[in-house]
Amino acid sequence: MSIINIETSYQLNELLTKPYVLLKFSAEWCLPCKRIQPFFERLSKENEHICFGHIDVDDVRDVCDTYIVNAMPTLILLKNGEEISRTEGGNETKLHEMIKLCEKC
């Protein structure tokens, strides 16, 4: 599955109808965001039961405010629209652990 670039609250609401959604909040100028991107892309291809979404914090400020994003990248895993896990920074191990949560549910 490909990563969906979310540019509006409406797009996000559509995505949140899926059982599992992993959101990555990042910015074009953020070096840790760029470093984690290839790993995020690989995970999106390996885990088709999860919808992957990308939100540029400079473009979709209202969504960032809703999810209280204070650092980048911020990765949030949602199950049925409810947050079940969150991590900040480009830590591949933590991101992999988030994916494993979906396997246990």
C-alpha cells in the first residue's frame, strides 16, 4: 500500500475509517524526518493491513494542533480512530514496535 499524503482534515477523516492508521507528522526541512522516510515507506509496503498517512506540519496546521504535535517526526498509531501508540523522533525500533501492536490486536 502506498503512503497517503494528507492535505486536509477531510482526507484525514476518510483515512480514519480504516481499522489501523499510522500517521507520520513531518516537515520538508526536518533531517530526522528525511532519515526515517525510507523505513516508513518499506513498512507501508510490508504491512498492507495498516493505512499509512503523511502530514506536512507546515501545510496542515489544524490537524497538527488536533494531535498536539510538538516534535518531528511524530508517529501516531490509531486503531478505529483512537490513538494507541505515539513516538517522537526517527527511531526505527520504536516504529517497528508500533507495527507489532497491530499484529497483537
